[in-house]
Amino acid sequence: MNQSTVPAAPIRGGAAPAEAAAGKRRRYPSVIPGFGLTLGYTVMYLSLVVLIPLSATFLKASHLHWSELVAIFTDRQVLLAFRLSFLASAEGALINGVFGLLAAWVLVRYEFPGRGLLDSMVDLPFALPTAVAGISLCAVYSSTGWIGSRLETIGIHVAYTPLGITLALTFIGLPFVVRTVQPVLEDLDKEVEEAATSLGANRWQIFSKVILPALRPSLFTGISLAFARSLGEYGSVIFISGNMPMKTEIVPLIIVSKLEQYDYAGATAIACAMLILSFALLLAINLLQRWSSHRAKTR
Amino acid sequence: MREAKSQNSAGTGKGGLKGGLKAKLGATNEPRWFQWILIAVAVAYLFLLLFVPLITVFAGALEQGLAAYFHSFADPDTLFSIKFTLIIAAVSVPLNLTFGLAAAWAIAKFEFPGKQILTTLIDLPFAVSPVVSGLVFVLMFGKQGWFGPWLADHDIKIIFAAPGIILATIFITFPMVARELIPLMEEQGKEEEEAARTLGASGWQTFWHVTLPNIKWGVLYGVILTNARAMGEFGAVSVVSGHIRGLTTTLPLQVEILYNEYNYVQAFSAASLLCFLGLLTLVVKAVVQRQVRKSRQPEKQTPVASAASAALAASAGPAAR
């Protein structure tokens, strides 16, 4: 770690003693350099890549006439897609709310062989490309697939039905719930549970009256994150859904098919609706997180 | 925390010697049989949802034997898509790494108005559907987009070509490095950098010899995560690519094409490469987490000493003058 070969740049370190001498007033700039450069670059890159393209989309949609918008959003096919997207995302998120909480609980509280492996596998839906997840889920749950063929014999069809969409969205949402609940569960003070036990509470009472209230904000956050992600999900769904008009079309698919038909106005309008929706969800999730960190502090 | 927990469960497991201890610990744990039921349900859930799809990919790829598996990669379109994917990642990952470092430096080391808003805006691409992420660039640079006519006049192709795919990939992976680094750098504070500067290190030396060694594991993980997503992105890329075979197909798009042509062995073989990439990401994450935990523990004992020594080492040259 010797960099005597590096020519010593003229040093402006004199600012630091001056700051110390000036006492408590912190009007002097920080001794750490590069604020203007890094902030300028950050804001410029953010604007070019994210903010300008997103605003351009809203600007494009603003050219649409009200009657056009009404026509787009009262189209039966679009309405059914929104309904399906909402329902399937909500179902997936709620399934994860139950089983994700259970998985987080088991991974934090219990010792069993393979726990470490299972714990790191939870992130697989983040790491696995969505198209890969899509084709493999479709292959497993189709009527010729490993699980699909068995379910078929008892009359349950998964592939090419709304159930398949729920399944794909459950896969996608899994890490969100587990990873938001897990750290809170790890930090939970066991002494509170011991106190409750010594006061005569049984295990179920402790879980429902002590543990669950403490986990609630993070659980809600995880469920909403999974829901938000599921609404926009495309790659893992389109293979297993079969994309039958009015039956198994999700909203992102509608956008793609409108684009393929060169219906730019329709695609833009629906995209803007989805953007507004996801920003509203983002805001709600931020508030939720503030609530949960506030709770963590007051506890 | 973790130690206490393992002691705790060890106590419930074989605490026969100390009856009192067992009773005390048992009070905050479920009976062992109940634990095993919960474990079984959770393991079954995770197995069905996570392991089965993963196994399916490899089973599908190897269905006709190893020879057929390797033969899949002889297909010129698949070979092209692998090369094309590598190029896309090679361009977009360094750009987002530079941005992530700059953003984390500005946000973690300085106080300024609007910091919270900036942090939220950086996260914005995560909230946008992949399909919409592709669409915004079609509306900018496509035929009917804002710059469409101008680009057509100058014979520049962005949509249905590599630049559009790169733009969509950058958008999708935009927050990843910054998101990894901002909390890490905030946690480390700025005392070490201030010390290094006071002792005479230049700004660049401070970054290179004080900050970077502290965040190197976070940087590595951020890069691996960005890379995996860049190579695996499907929705956004699908919208801007136009699916022109041998020209604009990335590996995930090639998987889709092969699968839709009922060419399952080749589709799963190509998908298996992406699976390896995903599994590598998980391994790196596990290693990085271990390293971060390891580096954190000794630091906690002597934060001042370590900061001072780091600063000294960093400014050894100029300070010795």
C-alpha cells in the first residue's frame, strides 16, 4: 500500500484545521472532494436514462384526446386484462404472505440440515432470468409435465389458465416477502417472549399478540413489494399463460400486442396507467417502510 | 445474535443435562414435533417453487444426452445470441458501475437538500414494468417517436438494433450498483476519508486507497447482480429488439424463439447457461455476505485505530514529505 510513486497533488487539506478552528459553525465545505462532479454526473445520467424517457411517455399520452382514452380503457379486452393482472398478483402476493412468512420463520428460528442452502436459494427468482423461469414452470405444469400431468388426473389444469399465472407470480414474489420479514424476525428480542411466557401466555398467544404485531409492517411491505413487481411481470408469465384473448392476457402482454399492431396510442395510454399505478404503489411502500422503521425505533 | 440462536436451539435439542436450562429455553420455542411440521411445509413450498423449475431446465437440456446438449451450442443463431448478450453486458455494466459509484459517493458522503428525492428517483426503474421500460425507448427513438424522423433522416437505427437494447438494459439495471453501495457507504461514514484528506491524500488517492478497499465486496456484488440482470433481461429487451434472428436476439430471446418452435432441448440448453449465471450470482452473494460479516467484526472492536491506520496507509506518500 505504498504509493510514493504517485505524485503528491497540491493539498487543500488546510481547510480541515480551519474548520476546526472556526468552532462549531459548519459553514465550511466538506474536506471530502468530488461533490459537484459526482452529484452533477448522477443527476445528468439519471435525467438522460430515466427521467426524460419517462416524461416523454407521459407527454406522448397527453396528446391523446379524452374520447380516445375512454375508448382504450373501456375496451373489454383491456378491462379483463387489468382484472386478471390485479387478481393474479394479489393471489400470488397473499400466498407468499402466508408461506413466505412461514419460510422466513423456519429459516430464522429453527436448525435443520440444508438450511443455509435453502436460505441462499430464496433469491433464485431474483437471479434467474424471467424467460427461463417462464419456460421451466410451463414445462413442469403443462399437461405432459412432471407435476402438471399428476394434477391433471385430479382435474386441476395449471398451464394456460389463470391459475398458471398466479403460480408464476408466486414464484416471482417469493423473495420479496421472505427478505423483508427475515431481518426483522432476526432482530426480534427474545426477552419479550420470555417475559410473556413467564406471565402465563402460551405459544400461540405469544405469536399472535407479541410476534405478529412486530412483524406486521415488514410483512405488509413484503406483500406490497411482491404485488407491485407482479403487476408488471412479463417474462415468467407469458409462457405458462398461453395468452388467450379475454381469458389469460395480462396487462403487459396487452401493451406488447398493441405495439405489435402499431397501436402506439393504445400502448402508451396503458403504459402510463401502469406507470401511475406503480408510482402510487412505490409511494405507499415508502410510507409503509417509514412506519415500520418508526415502530422499530419506538419499540 | 446468530450465536445466541444456535446455542438456544442446541439447548432445546440436547439439554437433557441441564433440566432448568431446557425448561427455560423451551418456553420460547415450539415443541420439536411442531417445528418439524413447519420445517417440512416450508421446505416443500420452497422445493416446489424453486428447485423443481431449476431441475427441469437441466433435465430438459440433458434429455437427449450430453452430445445433444453440446450440439445445441453449435447452432449459429444460438452462438450469435451468446456473443451478442456478452457485448450488451460489456457496454451497459461499466456505464452503470460508474454511475453507481458516483451516486453513492454524492449521496453517502455529503448532505444536500433533495437527497431523499434523489434516492427515490434512482430506485424508479425498479418500479417500472419491463415492458414499459422497453416502450419508453420505442416512444423516444422508434419510427413514431420523438426523435424518430430525425434518426431516420440521418440513417441511425436505435430501436430494433443494438443501441436500443443497450439503452433498455441500462434502464432496467440502473439502480442496482447504487442501491448496493449507498447503504454500505453510509454505514461506513466519512471519518476515514476525512482523516486521509487531513493527512494529505488527494481526492483520487482517498477514493482509491480508503473508500474502494472498504466497499470492494459491495462493488463486486453490485456488478455481478447488474451483469446477471443485463444478460437475463427479457421483457424490456423483447420490446426494443424486434426479434431479428442473428441480428438482435439476446440469449433470453433466443430461448423464447427455440421454445416457441418446440425445439425444447436447444431451448433448455440455452436456458441452462442463464441458470449457471443465476446460480453464480447466488454463490457470489453468499461469499460477499460472509466477507462483509468478517470484515465488520474486527472493525467494531477498534474503529478508530482501523480508520487511522487506513488513512495513514493511504496518505503515506504525501504525509512523509
